[in-house]
Amino acid sequence: MRRKTLLKTVAVLFVLLPVSVFISIFALLQRPSKTPPDFRTVRDSYKTSDAVLLDRYGEVIHELRIDEKGRRLEWADLKDISPVLQKIIIHSEDRKFYDHRGVDWQAIASASIKNLVLARKRGASTITMQLASLLDKGLQPKNRRSLRQKWEQIRYATALENGWSKQEILESYLNLVSFRGELQGITSASRGLFGKDPHGLNDMESLILVSLLRSPNASIEQVINRAYLLGNATGLDLRREAVESAVKGALSGPHFIKPRMALAPHVAVQLLKTGSNDKNLVESTLDGSLQLFAIETLRQHLLSVSSQNVQDGAVLVVENKTGDVLAYVGSSGELSESALVDGVRAKRQAGSILKPFLYSLAVDNRILTAGSVIDDSPLDIPAVNGVYRPSNYDSQFKGLVTARTALASSLNVPAVKVLQIAGIETFLLKLRTLGIEGLDEADDFYGPSLALGSADVSLWEMVNAYRTLANGGLWSELRIASGDKTTQVSRKVFSKEAAFIISDILSDREARSQTFGLENPLSVRFSAAVKTGTSKDMRDNWCIGYSDKYTVGVWVGNFSGEPMWNVSGVTGAAPVWAEITNWLHHNGPVLKLKPPPGVVAKRISFSGLEPERKEWFIKGTEPQEKESRFAMKAKPRIVYPAQGMILALDPDIPEGQQMMLFETDSGDNNMKWLIDGEFVGEGSFLSWTPNPGKHLLTLVDTEDLVLDSVSFVVKGNDTEN
């Protein structure tokens, strides 16, 4: 039996050896059907499965996977790949790699003999031939490579050797070959299985990776056997127990590759979904150092107030001149139960953060000045569901105050009065011009509560709105992709004069002291205009402010909508704002805003209401005298009864003895009252004997011009319920 096998082997050798020599000579004279690309083309066309976000200085700040078909990380230079791995892979896959010219004919002949005689399915492809199959998908077999494919593979490999260096061939092979599952290329395999870059692979790790090449999806036991035998063959003195432990540790769990940088997940989702170029690199306007500082500052502060039921926050920093976004922190990350929610774009209730734009509108329309006197006292406003009674944050009323104090100290009643004069429709239109989207189209939807921020806005919208004030009333779009070449849309929203006056008020430390005191997080060491806001039930905290160069916005709350516990804008968002704002200006001076030509200064006395001071006015609106009690020009309104109110007569009191009070918000007694068109009296207050039925109450001035009107119902003793 042995003699027959030997004779068969000799016969095959006599047949194959001449044929192999002939094929070798013929192959060298032939060109492949497809011309191989050069090394630089292959390397330059290599595309990772992860897109990379760069900051404005070209530094990597986030990696995001965008291709689910395979995992390919960045190309590794041969000099950055472990020498041990290179040695083992050549021993295992192609021992004559540095000697042949693409094809090892002796290995092919030997493999052919063994396949015929011993019925083994063993290949003899060199590393160059394997690379040929990786570069030309047509050379990859479905089950087993055909003779035609093998012939083309040989020709292709020969052409590669003629145009490439051995180092380029080995480098390309290691970057294109699959190792395990979806892990393609040495960088992906090294990080996915061992959590390190290819240059740090040790003997055992290199051995395991090479053992995976011939059968990437082999069982763990098969890989153990292969690695152990290969280790012995390459002179590595390894115990089988050690190999078994290492293989199981590397292959048992999921091959999760943690991004090396993950500083801007929400920006990455916006910009990296499909990549933007052949290298999957996108350059943003972000500043990596500032982004990291903003993340850490927000995180540390949220930890300090976590006992007060606070877990979420967001930060947005923009450059005033360009609109470039420098920091974009969409959530608190691991501190949040909803870290994927983008707090920069999410709509939240505005609170007092809208007030500067209401006052800007009123100043621009010359309804009031910074020195106008407004009465901060209890106010009842007729509303659809009854009477609306605004109150201040501290439930205190300050009496007569100037508009400067009212805005800087965020007093609510004065803001509502300003809205009544400016008009809800006009204010909504101005907010839409500022880029606030999604506002209800019905003008009566918000009512007087709009002055106190009942509308939903996003941090993205509000930061840009405040940037508009910083830029002298000129609004333009924000930009976060540095390669964005689109022409920026810009529009004038406020005059330079109004923007300057409001900015001066928001930077007035003394004017805000009535509510916040002199020492608080808003008092930074340089000139900065800033405003806080807190929504109903303390569900949202805002702090947005700007210097001459930057606008910084912070939101703090809970994405779930749960209220915080005793956390206001000053204690919630303001500390984060102050730290980031100080960081931005630690290297340079801050220029104080200069008044534009249309603004004049005049020293004004306020009859003891507030200290005498120099006040800014739009030219033509300044008072003629030094002493000013200039009040807003408001139409008197009916305070009581409220619109739609229903009153019932008391059955125990005779109808003729029951009285109903009419009241206005003005002390002017030169006004007349009409019931259903009939004159019933005059003055700011009036008592009227009610009659059952529906009634229209009208307030008119001395020239019979209608100032206000409300309808109400009086139910008699016999009226059905």
C-alpha cells in the first residue's frame, strides 16, 4: 500500500513540476485583465466605518460609526504595527514573502500534490495573492476558487509585485484583511479584541490575531489549537493553559470598540450621519478645549445640586461676530436617564428669559425708556378663565420702579404692563423675526403670560436671540459646520440704539440688586449682559449672557419635565454660565459696549424713588427736565369685572341693595362707564346696582373713544343653574 502511494506521488511530481515551471514563465509574460491600482490610490481610497468630527483646529473630538456592514478604523502604517505580529504572520501565511515575486510556485506544487494524494483542501496563496483578492472582488471565490480565478489571481499578484514594495504589500494586507466577525483591518481587530492600538500588541495577542486569518469565524476551541501550534512553530514558549485563557478572554465577549473621543455626540449625529467626504472627516466650528471644559463644568455643577432633583442640562457657546458655535453640550451624559435627548434643540418653557426682547421692542417703539417709571404693584387682568394675577419670584412688590430696575431685577408685573402696551401680536411677530419657531399662531393663545415666558423655546434659538442684542440688533444664522459655504441670512430686528440700552441694563449690577443682591453668580469680573429665567414650578432654569465677543447660554432642569426643588436660574444655570464666561475671557480684556450715535446720556433724578444717575436714551426720548417721572403711555383698562365673568345675586339680600364695583387700572377720574351703551357714571371706580342678564361694560374717555370693554353675566334669584 505504501509503495503504491509513493509511486503515485512520484508520478504526480513528474507531471506537475514541468507544468509549474511552464506556468511560472508564462505568467511572468502576461498582464492581468485588470491593472492593479498603485499603493497611494489604495490607501487614499480607504474609508473607515466611523466618521470623525474635528474641531476648528483639526483635533479629533468625536467618532461615530456610520457604516453597519463592517468595522474599519483608521489605516495603520507598517511602522506602527507590532514587529512581533509581522514576524508571526509571515511565518504563518508566507514564509518566502521577501524572496518571491508574488507567487510561491514550490508551495503551489506542494499543495497540489497534497490535495491530490492526501485529499486535503490546502491553498498556497501568498500574502500578495491574498491582497490581490482583497483588491479585486472578482477574484474572491463563492465556494472554491476556479482555475480561471486562480490564474487571474496569479497574474494580478505578479503585477502588484512589479509596482509595489514588499512593505506596501504587507501594510495594505494587514489593513484590508478580516480578522473576526465584522472586524476588518489590524486597527479594528486590535482595538476590538484587546482595546489597544496595533503598535502595542504583545506576543500572545499577535499570535491570536494571526490564528484568526485562515478562518475568522472559527470556534474558540479551533482558535486555541491553532494558536498553540503556531506559537510552538514560531519559537514562543507558551503553555496551553495560557493560550486557552487568552483566546477565551479575547473572543468570548462582544467586540465593542469604544470611541477614543466622544465630546460632542449631538453635533456628531447632526454632521456625521453619512460622512461628508471620502475620508469621513468633518471639520466643525467647535473648540475642543472649550467643549471639554463646558462638559466638565456642567457635570460638576449638576452633581452639586443632584439632591435637589436636578439631572439634566445643556450649554451653548457662540462667537458673536461670526455666529460660529464654539461649544455644544446637549446633555449631562451619564448623569442623565435620557442622555440622547438634545437639550440645545429641545423646546422648553422660556420663563423670564424673553423679557429683554419685550423691553427692546418697547424701547424701539418709543413706548418707554430706561428711565420710565412703572408701578410694580398687585395687578388683576381679565382672562378667559377668570382673573390673571402675576406676582414676582419673591412674592414681593417694589412699588414705583424704573424700567431699568424692572428688567434688570426681572420684575413680573412691570413686564406684563409693558406687554399690554406693546401688544401681544406685535411681540409674537418680533419673536418670530428673532428665529423662534413653533409659536402658536393664535394671538390669544398665550395672553398676558407671554411676558413671563409661557412660550416654548430652545437654547439654540435663545442664544442666537441674545447674540442679536450683542450684535446691535442684527440677527443672522448660527453655524456649526466650518465647511458650510452657504450665504448667511441676516436681518435687522432691533435698532442699534435699543440693543445698546437693553445691553447696558442687563450688565447693570446695581439695577439687578433689588432681586438678586450685589453678590451673585451673575456678577463676573468684566462687563457682561446677562439674564436668568425660571419657568413655572421650577421645571426650567436659564441663564444667557454675552460680552463683546461671546454669547453663552445654559439650561438646567429635567428632560422628564419633573420640577426641581428650590432651584432658581441664579442657583441652577448661572454658576455654570459664570465659570464658562470667565474661562473664555481669562486671557484677554473685555471691551465695554459703546453707545451708538443715536443714543444720548442725561443725568436724571427720580424724586427719591431711585438714586440720581446718568441714564441712556434714544435721541428724542430723553426728558426735558432733570427730574423725571416719565411713565409709559398706556390705555386705561377695566380690571373688574373680568371678561366672561358670571355673577349671581344673593337671594337673601334685596336686589335693589346689592352693588357691583367697576374698577380700572388707572387713577384718571375723567373716564365714563357705559352699560349696554347707556351712561351709568364716571371716574376710575364706580358702584352699580346689577340687573340680571348679559351685559356689555364699556370704558370711554372724555372724547367718547373706547378704551376697553368686557362682557359679563348677572344671574338673578330665579335663574336656572
